[in-house]
Amino acid sequence: MFPGPTLEIKNGDTLEVQVVNKGRYNVTIHWHGVRQMRTGWADGPEFVTQCPIRPGGSYTYRFTVQGQEGTLWWHAHSSWLRATVYGALIIRPREGKSYPFPKPKRETPIILGEWWDANPIDVVREATRTGAAPNVSDAYTINAQPGDLYKCSSKETTVVPIDSGETNLLRVINAALNQPLFFKVANHKLTVVGADASYTKPFTTSVLMLGPGQTTDVLIRGDQPPSRYYMAARAYQSAQNAPFDNTTTTAILEYKSASCAAKKCNAPTPIMPSLPAYNDTNTVTTFSQSFRSLEKAEVPTDLDESLFFTIGLGLNKCPPNFRKRRCQGPNGTRFTASMNNVSFVLPRNFSLLQAHQQGIPGVFTTDFPANPPLKFDYTGNVSRSLFQPVPGTKLYKLKYGSRVQIVLQDTSIVTPENHPIHLHGYDFYIIAQGFGNFDPKKDTSKFNLVDPPLRNTVGVPVNGWAVIRFVADNPGVWIMHCHLDVHINWGLAMAFLVENGVGELQTIQPPPPDLPIC
Ligand code: C2O
């Protein structure tokens, strides 16, 4: 199935999912946003918490979803396989409990994706070989359909039903590989009620922006003249400011009385929303600063760890032993990416979690730096040679229960971008974000310690920074990475090693017997 099956569960449910690899490639499945309390073996990123499931092999993921409600999703976490291997994970309230908003008449997952007219594995392999940027995708999609503005697929365009006066809950997921996306429905307002499986104070907007990995739950009301309206997604911050019909995917919001499914009639041409321009950062700022947690936020104070991580791309000089065709980045370089100048490299023979648990030496080190090796003006005309990221498998060790703050600072080297930074095994509070260089003297006054949103993926503003906080109460090895997959390839990642605490309830469970080994 494409998209894959929707999993519908309740808060508190335990899941058992047997994954059988019937494909040609190694694969793993990640349950994006599920906290995996003490069940890190079920998290899924390859070579981080498990070795891949080989073709013909299988692995059963067992975990409990607790204290999270709303929309998450699952996806392959191996090379670029998540381009097509993904689906929605819907978490409803426990039996007898209800949503903190009026029950909608319908609920519809809206999964935004990206499609290549090629094998995505070949696309990323080619990029790794040449050092150049990979080919951009050929279409964006909504629920696996590009929509009828592309020439190929009018009949299969996704149709979302609505009735006059009724409310529909759209569970919007950005599953695109490399592209933050705007999302809008013509003539209709959207009321945001949740994001990343945490409820938010409701706010109304005409447009959403989601970075890859993020989800947003919105209520939409059938309060317009019965007709057909496009819902559309288009690139934010795309290098490819390509012509309109190459960058916009559509589905159709269809009022029942305007439907021609049963009768033979000419359905009215859907009304098109006007989407923001690809570089409309103001709209993104207004939108992302509207989020407030609904429940009382428990933001950690009295910090044990105050970290400052730079995130960004780099261009590495061509190594002397490399041929020219392997250095096809700008000016004969190779693209790279890093956090605090370390370009993350995954191990090959053990997963990080296994190496940690079994005390296998030589797989990783725990000297990931708490600060960048040098600070500079990230807004200035940054010299591209300033950072020559060094490859490494470096983890940062956290004591069980430590209260952590991380400033994530975009370096703007090579190109300023909105990096969707995702942390596995945790939700974190986004207590502030802004532009330019983070200033510890001035910017702390902007911290929201009262009702900041709780999320698993933060879009670090273009040319800017974001500050997140969490309590390290989940022992294991947890990767934090940019959710633009090409950036993972280039090394925009690191991992935390969270030590066990005291007693069984603060200790990671033993590995399951069928855990794949390398
Ligand atoms: Cu949704 Cu590590 O990813």
C-alpha cells in the first residue's frame, strides 16, 4: 500500500508490529515521535538502536504509547527508503475520554510526500558518489497522489469529503524527504488544535507550514458555499523555485452536494488557494510563534546541561586521493553537513545502543562537544572554509534525569535553510526562536517558560536559532538529526547516550530475542 496502513490506537495502548522485509533492501521502521519509554530497541533508526532487517528477515517492534494524543507517523529509517515507506499513526484518547475540542464528524489523514520518477536509493547513492546535491523530486503528493494540476493523474486525485455545517479533523503530516511545505485550503480557515501528538491552545490560521517530520492537527468547518475547493501544498525555502505546476500538489475538499461521483455531471472546477511565496519567512514566523501548549507545561529549570549546537551545511575540500567526478559540489568540493563541526557517521557492525549495552569498544566515543569549536557571526558573510566538518561517531552523555537546554543555531554556511531538527525518544519544549545570532544576554528575556509547545521536531528558523528544553528521563541512545534526509546523509546528526537511573523503572528493558544483528 502507498501510503502504508494507518495505525489507529488509543493513548495507553501497547503495540506489537511484526515487520517482514519482502523487499530488496535492508529496512527498519521508526515510530516517529513515539517516546519509547525504556523501549529504545523498538525505536528503529538503523545502526542507532538496531541493525537493519535484511531481505527475507523480520523483527517485531513492541512498545507502549503513553501520554501522547494526536497524530504521529511511522516511516522507514534506512537510507532513503522512507520516500515511499510511511503511514499515519493516530492516537485517540483513552476509552471514556474525549478530545479537548468538540468531536469532529470526520477525521482524515493528509500525508504530504515527495515522489521521484526514479529509485530514490539510486538518487542518494549517486549524490554520495559525486559529492553533489541529489536530484530534486519530480512531484509533491497528498496521500500518495500528485493531484490534477500535474498532467499525469487527474482521476486519482485525493478527494476529502465534507458536508455543510460539519467539522472535519485533518491530521496533516509532512512525510516529504527534503522539503518543508506550506499547506492551505481555498476559502477555509484552519483551527490548529495539536501538533506532534500534543494538544495546543486552538488558534486559527489560513496557512500551515510543516517541516518534514512534523504533524499538525486542524479542524476545518464546512461553512462555505457547497462546491469543490483545492487543498494544496507547495515548497517553502526550495532551491527549486520552479514553475507553479512543478511545485504544487493538490487534493480536493468536496462538499457532498457538489459531488458528481454518483451522477454523471461535470463537477465544478475546484477553487485554488493562493499559497505564500517560496521565500515567505514572515508567514512561517507568525505561524510557528502561534503555538502554545494546552496542558500545563512542565518546563525544566535549574539546568544541568546548557548546550549550544551549530547546525548547517559545509563544503569539504576534495580529498587528494579522490577523482574529479567524485567532487562535483560547488567549485570542486563535496557537500557535507555537521553539528558543532562534527559530521555524524553511523557505525556498520553494531548498533550504537547494542555497543553501549554490551560495552563493545571502538564503535563510538562520548566526546561530542557541548559547544562549537569556534563561534562567529552566523549572519555575516560567512567564509565557506570556516568549518571543514570532521567525520566522527561522537555521542553526548547525559545523566539520567538531567535537565537539558539546547540552543540550535543555523550557521547559514553554504545556504540559509529552515532545518527541521528531530530528537528521538523525547518531546521537548520550544521555549524561544529568533533570527540572527543567539544572544544569551538579550534573548533569554524571550523565553516562554509558561506554555511553550511540546514537540519532537523544531523548524530552526532560516538564519536564526531555536531553544529547546527536556528532561533526560528515557535511558538509551537517541539520535537527533535534521529531518531533511539529504542532510542526514551529509552528517547533520548527533546522538545522546542517556544513562540508566536507579532501579528497574529507570533502566532500559533488555533487548528482544529477535533483534536483528549486523
Ligand atoms: Cu522521522 Cu529519525 O526520524
